[in-house]
Amino acid sequence: MELSSLLQELHLSSTEKLLPSSLPPITELLPQLQKNLIGASSDSETSSLIGQVVQLFQTADPDWLFSSASANEEGGVELQLAYRSLTDALVGCAALPLCEDDVSSLPAAAYQSVPNQVVTVCSALVALLRTLENRKCTGVLQTVAPSVCVFAVTHFQVSVVGKHQDKSRADVNASLWFQDQVWTTSSSRAAAQSLQEALLRAGSWTDSAHFLMGDRRGQEGEEGILGGVLDVLQPQISKESWQHCEAAKFVFVWTLLQVTRPSLSPHLPRILPPSLLLTDHYRPENCMLGVRCLHHIIINTAAADLRQFNRAEVLYQALFKHLYTTEAAVIQLVLSCLLDLLLVLETPPSSLAPSSARRKPCRHDDVLRLVLTNMEAEHKVALRYVYASALPPFIDRMGVTVCRHLRRLERVVLGYLEIREPPEEKTRLKILEVLQKTIRAFNRFICPVLCMKILVLVLVLVLMFGSWGLVLGLSRSELHVREQRVQLIQSEPQACQGLLSLQLSQVLLLVPQPEPKSSLRTSRDQHEGSASGDTKQERANQRQMGLP
């Protein structure tokens, strides 16, 4: 039965509004509309049917459209289910085609007809939402809102800004941009954006976060729609089906990043599995989405909820194995996420009170040990910088227990200071920060030879960089003087030890100001004797501390 014939039988004219008493119940018409939409055989027929649905919502009397909502509780539930089914049928008219397997993606030609259908469906849904807004029919609105939201987010791409209550975490997951996808055009994105705005306006929601979480003050009747959205997404983000629909992962990530504490904890059993599925995927872009989701969950969930059912340990194992990858972008996200997760799993070594008992190795040691091992053999510039940037917060967290890794750390600092990366020298600057924090945490080096090489390299950097040279009182015109000093340092490092300590204390604040001495001990025999004595004392200190 054609929709136009159905409207004619119901005596519904497009130019006048008939009274509800002359029309059959709306719950008899909506199932027929749904059946016609599902059974449409061509895009043109579907567009024609959707256009007539738009005309229905624009011209029909609202009292008739929602007549069953106020009759009784059973009639209200029946009306809500009828509108929910009609909304699902409308959304299905612009559904994305599914991928044939778990590996390949569909070509752009497969989505050629989708944008036009999206524009048509959006017009029908906007007409419905405007009617709901005018009628103030909250029950029907909350029933259809999850499907409308998922459809709108699928077809418009927005920048997702992580909202954290802790301002110190503002740089963590700060932003995530979804690029324009092949199934969207400028017109379809604009239509989907208008649909999302109409949805928020119909429910008097201030933004998407308010829509999903509800009133954070916990007032009655202000519950969010997050549960309903997850109900709609659940079949699409399961282990068997999430790779068949390209848009499902983006909608899930968008939804998750809108929700903050305390609204996230009750939904952990439903949001953790899809996040872990994304994290375990072999494609770096999917893995990065998953790590961002896990990081957002860690930040916005109470530590007790994460430790319950051993969830935190599962997250740790899932993230730790990604430290063996060679993708710089993945490593950067994983290390940042691990820093926050370790606070949930254990007390930071630096915050432990001094005690006579030896501090036991912990997960912080495992992560730092693997990072230093990877750094020693790493030759990619991007990865070297990522590792160097991650070391300072780990050393701050470790405190004096960084002495367990001092041998490997000395080799890493020396190796990274020796390699130039012009023009910014970002990696070297980060390694200098690592050296500074290490000396503040534990101001003794195990190997005197490596220590001297590191100090010489630091002084060379101080004299060679223009900005630091100006701090030392060297103008750019005195380049030849600077080169002579560098040559002197490289040829006679022992003679420059006093100068080195003085310059470092003034410029980098790495070592304390040396006490003035009447003369420098430049004799090689005197130095060897002193070094031998210092070495014996250091070995005694190491045995006392339990170092190897």
C-alpha cells in the first residue's frame, strides 16, 4: 500500500489539519509507515516515502500524533515503541553498507548514494523532533533520541575535546579530530549537524555531554541517554561485527570521550571490551583510538572501580605489550596512559616514606627498564624524541629508586647527547632534562668514565648553542673563541673539570656550586689516586644500598 493512498484513506489532507476524532489511532499508521519504508525497492521510492513522512509531521495535528501518550501507561509505551520502530526504519534508509570481511575497506563508490539519503532522512527526523519539542512529549523523545544521536554522529565529524576535571591533565587526550569520511559530503554533514542541534534543542540539553550524562546535580528526571546510545551501538561494536561497519568505532569513541566522572563508572562493563578490542588491533590508527579510550576511562573512573575485578591489571597488560611496537605515535600515547594507570595499581616509589627495609621493585621499574632498553638501540628520530620526552616524568615518579637503573641510564644519556639532531636539538634538550632530574634524585654516578664523558658533552653543548653562549657572555662574533674552548675541552677534559662544574651550576643548575680551591689538581697521578679512592667509596655505598 502506497503512503499517499494510506493518507487518503485516513482523510489526511496536506492543506488542512483534521481533528483527532476523525482519524484512527496513530499507533495503527506508524507500523504501516515503517513497513512501507523497509519494503521500498529503489532509492527514488524511498525518497518519496520519506518526503511524505515529513509532510505528515508538519501538517498533522500534534494532539493526534501523540494522542496515546496521555491516555494510559500502556498506551504511552505502545506509542513510544511505534515511534522507535519508525525512527529505526528511517535511519535504516541511509544505513552504511557493510564490509565483506575484517581486513579490507569498501571503496568510495560503495557510499555514493548515502549522502543524498542522509539529507532526506535528516529532514524527516528534524520535522519529528520539532513536533516533539512543541508538544513537550518527553517519553517519546527519550525513546527515539539514542537512535537519532548515533545516526547524526555517524554522518558529521566533529573535534572531540577531552574534558578533565584535573586541569593539570589538560594536555592528555586534549583533542581528537575525526577527518571527513568517504561516506559524507558537505551537504550531508550540514544536515547531520542540524539534526544534532535539533535533538539537543528538543530536550533542552545544553550540549552533547549534558545529553549523554544528564544533570550532574542528580535531579530526578534528568538522567542521561548514555545507556540508550550504548544499547544502539552494542550490536555494531561486538567482537564479531565492529570491523564490518567503518563508522561504528568513531561513534563509540565520540560517545565515550564526551562522558566524564562520575557517569562513566556504572557503564564500565560495556565500554571496556570495545576499547580493548580497538587497542589490540594491528592497525596503528585503531590502536591509537583504543589507547585514547583507555586513557579517558582511567582518568574519569575511580581507582577502586578500576581495581575491582582486576580490571586495572588487565589494562596494564594490554598497554605494556605495546611498548614493543615501533610506531612513535602509539608509543607516545601508551607511555602517557601508563603513567596514570600506574598510580591506580601501586604507590609511586618516590612517595614512600624512608625506611630501613629495601624498597621492592615494582611495575614502575618494569616500564622504565623496558623503555631504557628500547632507547639504547633506537635509531629512528621520532621514536628517540618520544622516549626522551617520556623519561622525565618517570624519573620524577621513581625518585631515589632510579639508582636501580643508573648503569643503563648513563649509557642512554651519553648515547643521546653524542648524536646531533639539528636544528632544534629537541631530543638533546629532553635528555639534558633527564640528566638534571636524575642528579637531583640520586647525585652519584656509578661509572666515573661515563660521568666525565657526559659532563664534557654537556659543556660542549653549553658552549656551542647560541642562546646558551649568550648566557655565558659569548657573543655570536666570538665563534672562533668558542671553538677553541671546545677543542681544549676535548683534548684536556681533566683540566676543565672546575670550569665545567662552574658553568653547569650557573647555566643548567645540574650540580652545586663548587667550593673555591687554591689550585687545580691537574696531575694525572693525583687524579688517578683520587678516582681510585672515590671508586672504592662508591662501591661500598652501592653494596650498602643493594645495587649490583
